Amino acid sequence: MEEPQSHVLKELESYTVKEAPPTVYYVPGFITETEEAYLLQQVYKAPKPKWTQLSGRRLQNWGGLPHPKGMLVEELPDWLKTYANKISALGAFSGKTANHVLVNEYKPGEGIMPHEDGPLYFPTVTTISLGSHTLLDFYRPISTAQEQVSANRGSHRPHALPQEGVPQTEENRYLLSLLVEPRSLLVLRDDMYTRFLHGVRGVARDTVTESVANLRAVSAELGDSLSRGTRVSLTIRHVPRVLKMGLLLGRRK
């Protein structure tokens, strides 16, 4: 029987980022330096064809290729399965087990535009960071006038939405940032995953400001200027819709 939503993630409650909207959990030191070195070794041992080069980063896809009709599941290698199971055991996926991992490599100055991950995944994303920090920025979606009025009334952050008639730019839709350090685990659920956009600016240095919502949980201090190194992220998720081989080959209709 599936766990009720109110009872999941109890082990992570003490890691809630209270300065952010609900359902953001940040766990510093989720893995050790030895584990980090091992995982990086495994990432870079992957054969060259496993890498896909994109604008601003390159990635590896493990577990299958998500598709609206379903993902043809490929078994995760042991080095990823260990952490997929460990995170799943925390209740991150409401009793389900993670079956998909994206490995992203960002070099200094590389990033990704604000985006949503889409409906193919269970509405939780978990990320282990390796090698370097980054600042993960969050943005409100382009909203209607009524949504702007409601959000401004209920805003608990200094970055209020633009008033009706004011163009909604990336700057005035900015919500907050999270400083994601090496060996940490970040868990985003519900609205923080399904509604808000997230991205990484393509810069080589980050300045720690009051907009960093998890400042109390990190080693950096307000005003610090942090130089980025090469960061590898393990984005661990659950894809609910999966295909059986027979269906893929058209043996059943």
C-alpha cells in the first residue's frame, strides 16, 4: 500500500529549507568524500558514446529514455542503484523506487536556462552534487494578472511579482536561489518541482546574497564570492509510465 503523502519524508523533515516555499529539503554531507571520488570515477569511466553534448553541458542518461507513452526500462548500474535505493528509502517517491538517473556535467561558465522537468516524472526530483557547488535559481512561471495579485498578497519573499501591465521578465519573476554544495542532497517536491522553473546561470563565480534561501545550512557566508569548478550532478527520479519489451515490439495491441 502506498504511503500517505503526509507521512513521507519524515527522515528529511529536519532538513526542510524554511526560508523557501514548502517541500524543499537540503542535506549537506549526504555522501562522504570517498563516495564522491568513487562516483566521479564511475561517471568518467563510462564509454564515450554514453555522453550527449548539449548547449552549456553534457550528460549521461541511465535507466531508459522517458517518453509520453512510457520508458523502456534498463537496469541501473550498481553504482547508481545504491543511491537510487538510498534516496527512495527516505520516502522521496512515496514508496516507489527511483528508476532513472541523469548525470549532468557543468564546467565553469556553463549553465541551463530556466525550465520545468515536465510531467513524465513523479513530482519529486532529487539531486546529488559532485565536485563543485552551484547556485540553483528559481523563477515563477509567466502568470495571469489575477495570479499576480494573489501571489503578491501571499508573498513571503522580498521578490514580489510585477504589477498588472508590467512585462514579466526573467528578472522580476525571480524567486530565490539555493546554494548546492558538493556531496549534498537536494530534494524538491510538489510546487517547487511542478510549478516553479529552475535554472543555472552560465557564470564562473557566484556571490552569496540574501536571496540564497538555504544560507543557514551551507558553509559559505553572506557576501562570499565562490569560484565554480566542474560540477557533476546525479539527478535521480522515478518514471511512473514504463513499457514492457513486448509492447515496444508491437507484439501486443
